[in-house]
Amino acid sequence: MIILAIDPGSVSGALCLHGDHPLQPIVDDLPVVDRQVDAAGLAMLIDQLRPDVAVVERVGAMPKQGVTSTFRFGVAVGIIHGCIASHGIPMHLVTPNVWKRHFSLGPDKEAARALAIRLYPSVEGLTRKKDAGRAEALLIAHWFATKG
């Protein structure tokens, strides 16, 4: 089974492809154009990756977040959900509390990145502090693959 895991973000979202293939998991940033998730780019990626299932972090507006950024974030999440649904891929939503509790993680994104590097030392694309979204997508995929 090939899992597509996504940590949403209007500009900082990331994805992971994890599963039954000879390669290590692959992490990358979501495609972006004009400071928004690129729907056509994401659809092309899904066409190429051909996942069996998608796991997306269930997110919502955050307190004290501005109206514009909240709207942009909501549009990004809608694009992600729409692209997955349009490909007929079963989608599972998981709250940060659920998958982070599995790993005994708190809100610290650096702790999540450090754990992802420890679990998957050969996965490329996790070395910079700004790769925390990629690390979280990888951990979401790992959580889904092993929760059963």
C-alpha cells in the first residue's frame, strides 16, 4: 500500500510518499504558485505518485490568526481535499493530537523533525529547520502505516 501523507499549509505545506516500493519514503513541499497550493501541480503529482490512500492532517483556524491568512489556509486545505477526492483516493483525516500522541510529541516542530531524522536517517530533505512540515508529513505517514 502506498500512502500519501500531507501536512497542509497555504505556503508551507508538505507531503510524504511512503509504502510498498523499493525506495525510501519521499518528502517534498507542496507545489505552490502565487502563494497558494497549486491545484494543477498537486493533481499532476497525485497522477504520478498513484497512492492507494491519503492521510491529511485535520486542521482548522488558529487563535489570533488574521482573516486573510485564515482564508488562504482554508483555501489551501480545500484544494488538497479536492485534488485527493477528484482522484478517487480514500482520504483519512487525523488531528495533530492523535498522531503526535503516538510519538509522545508536543507542539515543538523541531522535536518532530529530530524524530523523523532518527526514524528515517537516509530520507533526504529534512536537514533544514524549515523542513519541519516535511518531517511532520513523514511522521503522519509512519503513524498511519503502523497504527493498525
